[in-house]
Amino acid sequence: MSDEKQSCWNCMFQQIGGDTFLGICTYFSTIGKSNKDITPTVVDKGCKFWSKKQGQ
């Protein structure tokens, strides 16, 4: 089992930009909803939609 930390920093759905330094989560656009800003409470621990960024 991998002990890789599943944070927004290494998630394929994180996109730098938006209203905060933390970026936006693009997962929601894949299900037809608006993208959401990544909050400080989530950025370091990730969420249930986390998926490893390609090439890492």
C-alpha cells in the first residue's frame, strides 16, 4: 500500500489560479458543475475526489 500523501498539491484536479493562491478544484466541472476554490482546510489533506497528478 502506498503511503503517498493525498493533498491537493499532487492532485490532477488542482489548477493554479482563481481567487486564492491555493488554486481551484476542477473535479466539479467533470460532473457538470462549477469549479470551486480550494480552501486552506482542504489543501494539505485532499478530499474523496483526489486522483494522482500524471507524471508524479
